[in-house]
Amino acid sequence: MRTLLTLIASLLLSWCALGQTTPYYDALMLKGYVTPRGFIAPQTKEEKKLLDSILNYYSYKSGQNPFLDQFSTNGEGLSVSEDGKKEGEQPKFLQLAKPISSIGSLDVTNLAEGMALFMIDRAKEELTVSFFNRFKEFTQEHQEIKILFPKTSDCLENLLDVHYAQMLPALRTKFDEDLQNIPNNMADLLDLPQYQPLLREFPEIKITIQTLQIIHQMETGRLTPVDFIAKLGSLEAWNQNNQSSDFNNFRSAIKLGAIFSESLRYKDGTRNWIRPQMLDSLVRDTTCSKIFLGLLYQRLVTENITFKTYDNNTISAAALLAEQKENIDLFQRELYRFIQLAENVDLNIQEIKEKKKKSVKITPDDYYSYINTSLDIIDYSVEVASLFNPEINISDYAYLARKSNNLYRYCYHKDYALAITTTTDIITRFETITKQKKSDNKAKTLLNEIIEKGQNDRYKDFDSELDKNSFHENHLLVRAIKSDNNLKDSTKKALLSYIANSEFNKLVALNPKIITFGLFMAGMVAAETPEEVQLAIENAVLPAGSSSIKKKSEWNIAVQSYLGGFYQLKKASQENTSWNNEFGLHGPIGFSVSYGFKKWGAISGFVSVFDLGAIIDYKLTKDSVITSNGASSGTVVKKEGKITLEQIVSPGVYLVYGFPGNIPLSLGVGTQYGPGLSKISQGGVNVVNNPSWRPCVFLSVDIPLVNLYNKPR
Amino acid sequence: MKVTVKTFLNVRVGKPSVNAPCYQYLAPGTELEVDGNLYPGDRVEGIDTWLKDEAGNYYWSGGVNYAPATPLPLSLDKSEVFYWVQRFGLDEAFERLKEQVTKVRITILDTGIDEKHPDLTNQVKQKENLVWCNKVVDDNDGHGTHCSGILVGAGSLKVKGVLPGCKLNVGKVMNFTTAGFNGLNAETLIDAINTFAPISDVISISAGIPNDVPELHQIIKKFTAEGVLFVAAIGNIESSSTASYPAKYDECIGVGALDANLVLSKHTIRDSGIDICFPGENILSTIPTAMGSYGSKSGTSMATPFVAGIVALIKAKNSSATVSDIKQELAKITENKTLNAFNYNAIINKKLNL
């Protein structure tokens, strides 16, 4: 008997040691128990014990697994044991330890240092003081920006104390470091105390932050990709009470992905998942595939993973799997897809290990490939649910997870511009989620009730105060609310949530500036020539698509220019005045005050100060002069003389309509006092000294230079 | 108990192993006093059971003869198979029909058999694994060996069955008794019947399936018409499903179990398919030597081989007996009883008088 027990124990131990706690390995083993007739029927007592242990581990119940039930039989021997139980019925076998995590960890701690060496020092004095000053003020005014770009903020503090030509290399290093660290900085940002009530209310945001932090663990080698997915599925935040169907679906999708990934885990720590060749033995054998799906099904039953459909019905993941019972091909295809992605990860890891072994320098690209392929498989895992039923809505959360993954991906590949827009996308999507929940309105109603009932005078101007308060002041307010014994707990909770929402809205409002400065930082880091540095500055000053700002805003005041053609409504009486053309090019620069109609465009009052039309005309002419032999030449005409201020001053007033959508064209009507402009032509310089008024209409490209004031809708 | 050494036999000290120390051997014909139990040990010539004496010396059981040395001591406890055999006069009927009964071809469809068990040695005639063809019929559950002991246990050591020492066909139709993943379903049963019915007069089935499968019914009808008698357990309340087929078919003799007080067993399902109830609780019978050689089991499974033995005796007396003849004969030894408004026929006081 002792020998028998030892044998059973050693079999079970070897089962554990071989890691046969994943559906893949268990399916292969159980395949060996399938009789020629197609039933699972272990032959020896030891095999029977092992089968019972496995079925117990997966909490298999007869008649409830559409896959495994195909392999069962309904006949039985008709004896009972002395205690009245069905003979041969096994007691609940001791639960085997869940797969041990943290195997096969990879040391990637040198990554951050390796990535930080990207530096060039060819920038020149094109940087403008005003731009950097604005940047500096922005970081000083907003605590959030200091957290998002900590090193840049510190560096900018001292900007005016030294010449920024000397400062620029250091500044660029800080840009690089901050941008590279954006995922972690963002996690820190959302970890601020003022957001905590919000995070409690919206665990999905918390999960996104934790996702970022876990990816960081993977990056530093403390976590393997397969453990990452498992860890993601077991976050405490999933257990937070949240009735939202979207949240539930997201939680379920993650857990489903984790189970799916776990089911194909490799037996020891030498790799994460099984090899594609190993999958052949599972996929090419329909029996084995069915057993595998049966075991997977059982895991889903045990975990009780459910999804909400669009019509708000609840459906279990197990039922979804069962619906595809006859569609074995689908699973086989998807298993291959998954393992192919997994193989990419494992190959990258192997390469890095090999390099380490041979003391070959590991480049940031090596780590990028590793993280990139890991994130691919995480993406895929999250979307496994949609294989079963494409109608399951996890869009908001899957979007967040994908964006979080992409954020890391972009940072690793130094696609900082994309990293910045992804960061703001994530913040914006948080806002969408919180708005959808309408908790803000609930808190506001509660607040109004408090004020109406006069329960506490202290919160009388609470609403308006929040907008004016700084983060620090609101933080003090949070503390005051917490310690206010006159308030009920539910009221405190609502107020804190309201403050959090308010703080969060402020953060969302910062998005445009984060994009402006973030893209500038990204451009600066990427710039390798002085021209590119200049371009980075120009992009920051004149962001593409900025003409749409005035359309989307309620009110906007900007330094504005237009470039286009005019049609003179009333021709000047004298031939030698400056405005003697009926048609022409104009380029007024001035100030505009605009009122936006969203998708219907914007109407602006524009006061011009200067007009560079003739100079631009000259530039364009110069660029298109045709030489006698037909070849183009850029230097046929040389400009002579100097342009004086009086030659470009051209005050005027216009009423301008900005076309709807993203069309950057405007139609204006008004009048302008013509400058004493040197008219330049191939024939030489002809200075006209007789300025006059010119009433005209124009159709021009709308080029806002600097937004001075913007009131969003 | 005493056994007789039949071949030169080494005395092994301390362990039932060919590697244990050996200082002497016994010559054929030597009588040896052993404690009567079988111990699992090294396998020699397919036999892995050993005997032990008071001093702790072990003897390979394949090297001794049991029966001539000493008659089987029977305690005649209600747990003993032979208690019930004697109680209902089955031993007397066997003695009377000994010659004829050896001609009755008996098959048991179950979890297999331990052919090397001292109480079942050399009794298996034909065997086949219907769960997994070309595999052995070894019993890794114990159920089949237990039922076999009740039916044909030779009594060489401990268990003497209804038809002691008779030959038996063995069809392995399930690897284990527990429903689910044991290989037993209608298809397996049909295969088994097709295989064994042509070479059987009586088939004992201590197993069942929960549903009526027309193909199974058809095959049973066919072989019943050819004179094969099917004896099957009706099922237990504890079964994961009411595995009442084939017992419920009219062509089968459905068997329920009685407790030691001859009252319908609490385990037996209440079903009109029961033709006869026989004691089936806490029956001590053979189990594979690797599991300890002997053990108690309860249920309609245990009552069934008793009844199969009775049917074989009736068939021995009347080789052309049909299933209705058998049922009539059984009716002679049973009484109609009622328990909680359930009527059943049970063997209570009458003896089989053939």
C-alpha cells in the first residue's frame, strides 16, 4: 500500500513539477486516456487518481461541459461503499497550488540607462525666449504638468538664469527622459490625492494606472509577459463593486485573456508559452483540441466569467465558448495566432539571453522588440472575448488598455509625438467614462441639497471655489471635508467625488497645452539639424489645424494672419497708388476676435496691422521665374533695397467667416489702408508712396499665430 | 491455516521479495502453517501474492497448494458469501448439479478480474477488454473481482461463491465503476454482448446505463430468443444516475438488493423492473490482491452475481430454460414484500430446491 501511495504521490508531484496545470499539458495527457472508441477512460488506479485530480482542479461537473462531456460515458458499476457513497467516488482532492508565478524572469534593468543616451548638440539660437517662458509658466502653474514632466519643469526653473543656447543640450536630455518616462509619470499623476475618490468610484481608471505600473515591472525584468497577463487578471481593483456592464465586460475580457494565456503556458521557466510545433500536437488532433477546450471551458465555469450583451443580458464566457462548440476550426486558427505572437516574445527573450550570455551589448532595440511583441500578445489576450462574440462591448476599456500598451510601445521606440497624443487620449477617455457615469450630477444634486438646507455654510460657494482653487487649496478642502464631523459619510463621499471630478476636469482642460508643449518636446528630441529644431518651434507656435480652435471654442482671441487672394471692390482713382490691382495676393497680420459655431464654422472680427502680401508675392514669383533655356532658377532676381516699417503697416478692418469643419479657409469682407509698399518685380523696385483705402473681399488660408485667449464651449 | 508446498520454495525473511534474505528452502510436499492472509510482493511467474508465517517469513503463493492442506474455515457470518449460499440452499443445489453446471457457460461483464487471485485462480476461460481492445482485463477497480468471487469464488483461501471453482468468461466493459470517464456506455455493452452472448448461457451484469437505448434492447432481445439469460443489477439510489438499463428490460432478470435482515436495501432504487431481491449489503468477497485481496461492498451489484449463480443452477437443471421459465422458477423461492408502499419479490425463507 505504501508503495502504491508513494507511486500516486510521485505521479501527482511529477504532474505539478511538469507544470501540468495548464489546459495545454493536461489536454495532451488526457489524450493518452482516450480509448479507440473515443472516450476518456483511465486504466490504472493511478491514472484514475490523476484524472480525478485534474477534473477536480478544473471543477468539472458531469453534464455541464459541452466539450469534455463528449468524452464521458454514462454507465457505471452498481455498488456503494459502506458509508453509502457511490463506490469509487473520490473525495475532493486537495486543490493543487495555482500556477506559481514569477518564473523565467528576465533581467532588463539596464534598459532605462541604455535608452537615455540619445543626445545631439546642434541646436542654435532659434529658440525664442517667449516660447520657453510660456512653457515655464505653464509648468509652474500646474502641479499636474510638474508631475508629468518633472525633469523638464526643474530644468525650466533656471532657464532665465543662463543662456538657453548653453542650456539647450541639458533641456533636451530632460525632454527625452521625461517623455520616455511618461507612462510612469502618468501613473504618478493619477495617483495624486485629489484623484483618489475618483479612482475609488471608477476602478477602471485605477486598473489602467496599475496596468502601466505592471508593464514597468515587465520592463525591469521583474515580471514575464505570461505572468503579466495573469497578474492583470487578478488585480484587486477588479473586485471593487461596480455595476457598470462595460466595466464588467472589461474585467471579464482581461480574466478570459489571462486564462487563455495561462492555458498555453510552458511547463517550466525556460520560455513563457509553448512552441508553435508543440501546438501542432494539440491543434492537428481534433480529439485533443476538444479536450483542451473542455478544460478551458471548465476554468471559465470555475471563474464564473460573465459578459453583458448590448441588450443588457448576462452571458457567461463558458456559454459563449459552448456556442462555438462545433466551430473547432475557429479555435484552432486562433490558437495558432496566439502562439505565433507568443513565439515572437519568446524569441526576443531568447535573443536577449543569448546576448547576455555572450556578453554582447544589448541595444534599446532589443528591448523594444521584446516589449513590443509582449504588448502585442497582451492586446490579443484582451480581445480574445470578441472571438466568441463580436457583439460584446468592451470598447472603452479595451481602448484604454490598448492605449496604455501603445504608450509604452511609443516611448520605447521614441515615437514621442505619438506618446504625447496617446497620453492625452487616455486622459480624455477617462473623462468620457466618468461623464458617462453621471456621478458628477449626482454629487452636484447632493451639494445643492446641502446648500439649500443650510447644513453647512462653509460649502456655500463650494462650486465656484473649486474652479478658482489651486490644486493645493483643493487638497486642503479635501482634508477639511474629511475632518468635518457635521457632514454625513454619504455627503462627504459625494463632495470628495465632486472635488475629484472637478480636479479631473481641470486636468482634461490641460490637454491642449500638454499636446502643444509635449509635441514641441518630442520634436526637439527628434530634431537632428538646426532646421529641424526651427521646425519644432514653428510647429509649437503654429500647430497644424489650429484654425479649427476658434470654430470649436465659444470665444477666441488670437494673433492672426491670412494668406490668400483679394478682389478689390472699388478700384483706386490714381494709377500710381499702391492698390491699383483688381486682383492680388495679400497677407495681413493682426488681431482677431472669433465666435465659434462648432461644425458651422466661426465668425471673426479682424483688425489688420501689417500686410506682407507684396513680399510674399515676390517670394512666390522668385520661386517660379523661368529662365530663357527653360530650366528653373531660384536666383534670377535679386531683391534690392530695404523694406521699411511704413511699407508693411496696413491697418484695416474685416468681417471674416471661417468655413466649417477642418477647412482652413476663410472668406472676409472689409477695408484696409494700403501701405507705401515697394512693389518688386523683375524689372526692378518701384516704390509707391501713395497709400490709399482698399475695400475688398478675400478668400484666404486661415493662419492663427498665437492664441491669446480661448473660452471652450 | 496449513498449505502444502508444491515446488521447491525459498523462505524469505522479512519481505515478500525475491531479494529478501533466504537461508533455507522447503521441499515439495512440506506442510506449512501460515496466517491465512495474502501479501502483495514481487511478481514471479505472474503471481505477486505471498504468504506469511508467525515468524515473519514470506512464501511465494505460487509455490503452494491450498485446498488439500485444510478445509476452508467458514465463519458463516452474514458478510460471508457462503453464509447466503448455504442459507438459501445454493450449495446443496450446486452439489446436486455439479456436473451439469460446469457445462453452463457463464459470463460476467464488469471491471475485469484479478485472474491470479487465490480464490479465482485458473477460472477465467475467455476474456476481452471491450473498453480498450487488445488491453488486459486486469481489474484496477475491484468491482469485477468482487462480483466474480461471489459467483465462482473457489474458496481456496476465503471466498467460496455460488458456483465454486466454475469457469467464467470475463468481459471488461468499464475501467472503473464511477460514472463519467470509465468507458461504459450502451455502445460498449452492445459490443460486449455481441462478443460474449454467442459463447454464454448466463450473463451477469452488475452495471448499467441510465437510458433506454433501442439498439441495446434489440440485441438483448435477439440473444434472449437464442436462449441466453441476462441477469442485471437494477441500480442504487446513490448512483449518479438511475442506471437501470438493461435491468429494466423484460428480457432481463432485474436484481435488487436486500440488507442483512432480508429487508429491501436502502440503496436499491424502487423500480418495477426488479424481478428478485437478494442480499447485497456488506458482502465480503475477493478484490485484487494489490488492493488487499478481500473487501466488503454493497449494492445491487453484489446481489446480481448471487442471482446469476441461481440462474446458472436452474439452467444446469433445465438447459432449455427460457427467461420466463427462469422467472417462474425464481418466483417459487421468493416472497412478495412491501416496504413503504413499494412491492418487491425477495428471497426470504425458501431454499432453492432443484
